[in-house]
Amino acid sequence: MTQAVLASAPRPLAAGSYPTAIAIALVVLPPLAIMSGMAMTPFLVLLTGLVGAAVWQQSGLDLADFRREARPTLLVCGLLLLIPVLSIGWSITPGRSAYTAAQTVTIMLIGAAGFVIAPRMASLPTRTAAWIFGTLLFTCVVVAIERLPSRGVLFMAYVDLNANFDRFINKNVNRGLCAFAVFVWPVALMLEHAGRKRLAFLAPWIVAVPVAAMHSLSAKMAMVGGFAVYYLVRLAPGLGARLIMIATPAFLVAWPLLFKLLYAPFFTAPEVYQRLPDSSQARVDIWNFVSGKILERPVFGWGLDTSRATPGGDVSYMPGRVYLPLHPHNSVLHLLLETGVAGFALSVIAVVLLLRAWQRLTAQDAKAGAVGGAMIVAYLIVGFSAFGVWQTWWIASGWIGAIMFQFSRAKTSTA
């Protein structure tokens, strides 16, 4: 299915003004992601627009070909969105569900369009990969310095502005590092295709430094998962792809039961619970509450984006904590809560189709497969423990990484 899109190699057309503009945008992406994760949504709109304009300028766009090539991607999107959109009809907050559905469908279609069209675009200029590496390195150094006792330029700037620096780190920087855990892999492949193999090797390890230094456990787990998948697939493409193809959906399906089995004997044990960071303790409590609410509406759920309105979720059980804040901080439980078993099952099928396409790509190109697998697993890991399923900036981040993956598979031009 989706292999028709994933396996289509970008066409080596002559670079022009739009590929140059895209290259400039990608060079700006690392510092932009750190300064404001929310900027990923307008960035995706801009990126897709530039890709579409580039293809139109170069060769036009055959709508029949586009529809044919878009079908596998749209099928995956449709499986992900069908029950959430339909849930407006039974949602406990139908107005909010309709608004979120409109946002989500729009950003998904924009991202899908950019992903499908990207292989038709001219190769990016050779210098693009090196310049992205440069801004990525610069941004990682600036962030890592903030963990030194003397702090760095970001701290000084926020002190001068009388702004909340800790909030900036927790909300902006940690979000950006989660995005880095996805973006860095296609950057590495771009560098390798540009003949910068040493930089390609270094890029993920450079990102790992600020990720390890900062507080985001989600970003840490995403980097570890990305490394594990990348090197597994590079060393054993066939075996690695099969293991990930089986293990990923199996873990997603098993997680709700696994959590309930481990909750009493493990998570609530004082020697474990008390040693968890505050954010992890809160997640354990949220997941336990959500597990009970899922059983109240198990088939179709409470409706799209109804987490904050779920009965009892706003009850405070200790200072600073409620049973369910904005969302469950776990993609599996989030889908089960709001779309039920029906929505979750279709989402798992969508993941299986995506992984099947990736497995076939890996059989053709182990390097691209290793990068694609690292991206997919990193994205799923972050969603498993951090952001809401319907947060448009995080959906946009996934699509930006996917479009960059399309670019990374092309040999760069000499322009």
C-alpha cells in the first residue's frame, strides 16, 4: 500500500529558486524548533507550499498521477481520522470535537500533500546538508551550555526580559528536543548522500548531548529508541525490520493490559513510585485514572478531544495535581479514551500499513530504512509519554520529518 509512495525515488531535476528557498527554511528549522515548537505548524504549511510551488514551476503536477500516488498515504490518514471525526456525533463536547477535527484533518492533508509531492521536486543544493548540520550543532551547543553552572545566552536573555526561564526550558526547549529526536535522522542521511559521512555519523550523537543534559525523559527515550532501531537495521536489515514490524504494533496493543498488570505490584510500590520524577509520578496516576474511564465507554470512547471534559478528571488529589489534565500523556490510552477500541484498532492498522511499507523500503535500501525506522519509532515513543494525539504542532513535526525523509533519499544537486 504505502510502499508506492515510500519507494518512489525523488527525481533529479535541476535546482531552482524554490529548492533554494526550501533549503533556507530547513537551515532555520533547528533553532526555530527550540525557540517555539508551536512554530512547526506554520512551518509545515510553508514547507508544503514551497514544495508544491517547486514542482509546479519545474514540471507541473499531473493530477491523475498525484491521486494515484496519494492513495496509500490517504488510506493511512483515513484510518487514523475516521472514528475521531465520526465521534463528533457522540462526543460529550461536540463543539470542541468538531473544532479539533477540522484542525487535525487540515494539518494531516497539508502534511500528506507535501509528503506525496516531495519526491517530484528537484534535489536540494549540496550545501544544504552541511548548513543544516551547522545550525543543528550551533543550537545543540547553545542548549547544552544552559546546563552549566554559569548558564548561557538564553538564561541571560530571559533574565534581562524578566521572563520565566524555567517555563521556557520545560515548554519550548524540551519540546524542541523531542522534535530533534525525529528530525536528526533524515539530516544524517542527507549528509551521507552529500559525501559527509563523518558528519552523518556525528549528527545523532550531537543531538544526544543536549537531550541527555535536559529534563525531557520522552526525548531521551526517543533518542535511545532511534539509535537502537537505526543500528539494528543497519547491521541486520531483514531481521531488524521483521522484529520492529512485529514488536511495535504488539506493544501498542498490549500496553493497556500490561500497565494494569504492573500498576499494583510495580508502579505503586513505594520504592519505585517515590523514586520517579514528579512528572512520571503524575503520568502513572493519570494513566490509572484514564484506564478506568476507558472501561466506561470502551467501544467508541468519549469523543475527540474530550479528555479535559472527562468526568472527574479535574478533581485535585494533591496540590498541583489533578487526575486528568489536558490529555492522558500516552497515545494508546488517549486513543482508547476518546475513540474507544474502534478508533484504536483502526490506528493500529494504520501503523501496520506504514511499517509494512517501511519494511519493503528497507529491503530495497537499508540506509534509508534505518533512518525511516528510527524516525517512526522515535515519533511513537515521544507520543507514548508526552504530547496529546491531536496537538497540531506535534502532528506537523511528524510530517516535517517525513518530508525531510523524502529529501534525504535524493542525491543533492551541485547547485
